[in-house]
Amino acid sequence: MNKGNVNKRYWELDALRGVAITLMVLFHIFFVINYFGGVKYDLRLPYYRFFALSAQILFFSLVGISLYISYNRREENKFFKKYVLRGLKIILYGLLISLLSFFVAQNAIVLFGVLQFIGISIIIGYFFLNLGKINLLLGIGLILLNNVVNRIHTDNYWLLVLGIKPSNFATLDYFPLIPWFGLVLIGIYLGGIFYKNSIRQFTVCDYSSLMPIKILSYLGRHSLFIYIIHFPIIFLLVYLFSK
């Protein structure tokens, strides 16, 4: 099988990831000010939800696309071990954020937040990498299944991973497998369409030298680091200014 260059990065994916992290940081600025800064925003309004939902759709679908590209560049037996370790590392980062949230908001501790979700998705996504069009159907199915899962409540916190939660559950950050893993599966499917065998299947003008694209690509390449540090920095700044 003809595989793409192992070390090659696609600038358009880095730039889209940069857009996602930028939108997420903007939303979290409003979020932190709303809950901790004494200035109230209705975060349910469409233009606030746009920042959050756009970032989530981009991030999670790009997780799937990146998994597909990486898988097709490496030997299968090496890929699984590498990405299990990577997933566990991201889960650990997520647990550290959960610990931090305990001191910030004890009544809304982060349980199964975005980093835990991404870490688990990287691990279990391996088993879906060769399913082709089935991933599209499964992805859509998980998204639609959310309407059913939202009506189910239980006192068992172990089911949070699936989207089944207690009726009084409150958290600052929560991304269960239903529906969000559906976006990862759709991303894997799109990876097979647009980056078959890890080779770009479409022609695109090279805008990678443009300064805005360079900035977005840089942010995209360091999105995990930015995600980990941005919330504590925003919280600290809002806390200091609110005082």
C-alpha cells in the first residue's frame, strides 16, 4: 500500500485545529467571566454557542481524521501501543484538570471533560479505523442517540462516560461518548475520503506561507498545551481583575 510521508503535516488540518482552539479560548473567556467574574452573559445565546459548538465539532472530527492519517502511516502493531500510551497521557492531563476544578468549583467538578474524552477516543478509535462507510452511519447514530440518552438518569456515576448521568449532575466540562464520539467516527470516515492512505486526495492552493495561516497552524500544532494552560490563566486573570 502506498503510504504518505510519515513526518508530513497537512497545513490545512493544523490551521483548522488552530481555529478550533481559538474559538474555544474565546468561549472560555466569556464562560469564566460569567461564572467567576461577576459579569453575567447568557451563554445559551446563539453567538456564544457558536464559539463552543464550532470548536467542539472541529476538534473532535479532527481527532478522527488525524487518527486515520497516523494509522495509515505506521505499522499496525506499533500504532496501537503508541496511541494507547498517548491516550492515557491525555487522560492523565484531564484528571489533573479535574483535580484543579475541585478547588475552583467544588459543586461542579469536571468529570469526563474534553481531555478525558479525547484520550479515550484515541484508544477506542483504533477499533473503528477500517470500517469505512460504517463509521459514518455509526457516527450519525450516536449523535441521534443522544436524544434518548438525555432522558435517562441514574445514580451510578460510572455511566457518565456514556452520557447517562444523575438528574442533579453539574460540571464545568462534560463530553460523554454519546454523542461526541460520533464526531470522531465521522472524522475517521472523512479521513478515508480526503486523505486515503494518508495522501491528500484533493487539490488545494498552498496558503501555508500567509501570516494568519502560519499563526493558526502554530496554534493548532500546540493545541493540547494551549488547552491545558489557557483555562487556569483566564481564571487567574479574571480573579485578579474582579478583585
